[in-house]
Amino acid sequence: MLVVSLGAATFIVLKKDTTGATVGSTIRLEPITTLGANAFTDSFDEESFEGPLSIALADFPDLGKDVVSALAGRVTNGDTPGLYGGSQNKAVCNIQGLIDFLTNPANKAKAGAWAKTLGVEIADIPTYLKGLTPVRLRFDTRVTNHGFKDGKATPHQSLLQAGTAVLIDDTGVPRVKCNCGNPLLEPEPLGDVRSNEKDKTLDIQFVAENPKDAWEGLDPNKAVTVKPGKKVTSFTLVDIETGRLFQRKVGEDVGQDEFVVVGDETVCKGLEESPTCKVGKLGTGDVQVTLQWGSGADLDLHIFEPDGTEIFYDQPGPSPSGGQLDVDSNAQCDPGASVENVFWPSGAAPQGDFTAIVYGFGITPADGKPCGNGDYVLTITVAGETQTFEGTVGQDEQDKYPFKA
């Protein structure tokens, strides 16, 4: 059966079962390393993977269960916190390289087909791409993919493996596959399916064009169709390896990534198993010093009170004045929330000169295996007024921050 979709200007060949009922479109399975036939561009994926990634918090958040496109048993809006992942301050897609390729006069035909597919003018390609956000899929995801052949974009239905690098628009919908430059659209919806045959839409052997390429752990019941969410200015992403949460502003500049405040109840809803959320609320008071960082390194926060009393992981308190370290993270580089916090209850903090020290305890330990970088953010709050400092420490290095209370 040949079904024409006017909205996407594509066609899909649909398989039939032995009774002749149409149950779903032919879908190409695309593992992380697959470029696909007739790729639009060179690879602009910033990282190369030989096999599947281990996706932290693979079952979170809990997505809606509804089959709206074949080989995807779940559906969600693109602005759902935790839908996508990555690594803080680390790009997964060379956007400038893609811009250079598509604006090269030698690639004019490809640029025209690429722009037409996504509904943009050729002259607007650089602006459009700079407005997309680089992420990695955390769930196997259904899309309408496009190759390039005979001067035209050639659409095909695809299921992309979790871990694939893509660019998403400000509603959270995947628009570009980074390792081949292919433009992406939302997947074709299910056609009419007999109610007693709907399960066949999740049957890899029946629906997939290339079932032999199915990857370990592929479960169509857990694959997702992404619908446009609300337009946002930032996305809540999950660190692929550690499960920590961070915010990435819409656009190409991943250098603006920010920590999610530990214990943020709004962001943590549905992501309670993230190290960022399991810590719970941090202790607060008249004086609070919080250290956060985005890697698996073991950084330590030391506070010296005006009388010289030291508060740190080996002497967490409460001190005689009531100061205490209530969170100690990443001990011996065991990945955790990457946060440490010292506070004094209201009315308890002594007055005088304090010193906060950020110490690089475990960045490159004696065994030589790096735990992560020493980039950090330190916030010091005294009587409701907060100062924020950014810095970097190496192994056994320390930064000092004097302050008064």
C-alpha cells in the first residue's frame, strides 16, 4: 500500500499482515554509529562511539504511554525535564562545521533541499542552526529522517538509538542528526489499525526494515515519539554518565550551562533518583556556603570560623556555634551530587571573619585515572545576600575566599 502524506511531502510503504490489514510503516533502525544511506553531510558529531552508551537514569522521567507512531510505545512533549542528556559545558555537535558545509557554494543543492525540508530560507541556515540546542537522546526516539539523493531530500521513517547526538528546536523536537547532518521531522503518525492488531505496530520483526540491526536493550514499548512542547529558553538535561541535572540554554553556546540547584523540587519532579535530587534540600540559615561542580571529581569544601574552628568532611559538626557540613559528595571519586554545603541555623552564626576553601582532593588521584575536571561554582550567602564565584582547582590545589558575617 502506498500512503501519501501531504503535510510532510513524503511517502511511506506500509507492511501488511496475513489478513491484509495495514499495521504500521516500514521503519529503519539506526544505531548510534549509523550514518544512514545517502547522508546529507560529513559527520559533525563531536564524539565517536563504538557501541551503545550506558544511559544513567534510563527509566526516568516516566513518559506517557501511547502509541502514536509505529515502534514507539510512549509519547511526550519536547520540553519535558530530563528527556534529553549530555555533559555539562560539552558540545555534542559541531554546529559551526555544519554551517560551513551548508553555506559552501559547492553544496548548494544539498543546502536547498535541507532548508526546504525544515521550512527555512537558505540564507537563514546559519541563524536557524545557531538557535538549535545540541543534546543526546536518552530514549530510543522515532523521527522522519532524510537522506539526499538525485538532488532531493529522501524521507524515511527511523528509530534512533538512545545516545545519538541531535539538535533540537526551542520546543524540544529533534531537527538535525549530528553524525550525518540529516534534517529531521516528527515521525509519521499511525494509519488506521484494527484494534485487535494494534500490538503489531510495536513488532520489530514485522515493522522494521532492518530488524537484524536491532541493538541490545531495544524495546519499542519504551521508545518515544516527541511532540512539540512549550517554547522554552532552557532545557533541563541529565548527565548521560552520572545522572546529575543541569540547565542548557536554547542555542549553540553550551558554555552557558548552569547547575540545577540541588533539591529543586520543581525540576526534580519525575527525576527523584538523580543525584541532584536524592540529596534533598540543603541546610540554610543566616550563613550558608555551597560548592557545586559538574564532574565526577572529589572536591572538598572547608570553612574556618572566626575562632579558627574548621568544618569539613572529617569534622562535619555541628561545631560549638552550630555550623555543620550536611552534604559531602563524590568521596573517593564515587559519583554523587557534586555538591557540598555548610550552614549555620538562623541566629547561630558567629560574627567575624570566615574563610571558605575549595580543595581539589580527587581530580587525578594517585592511580592516574582522572575523575573529572575541577571547575566549580561557590555561593556564599550572609543575611540573605549572596555572592557567587567561579573557579577551577587541580589536584591538591586550593582556592580561598574570605568573607564576613
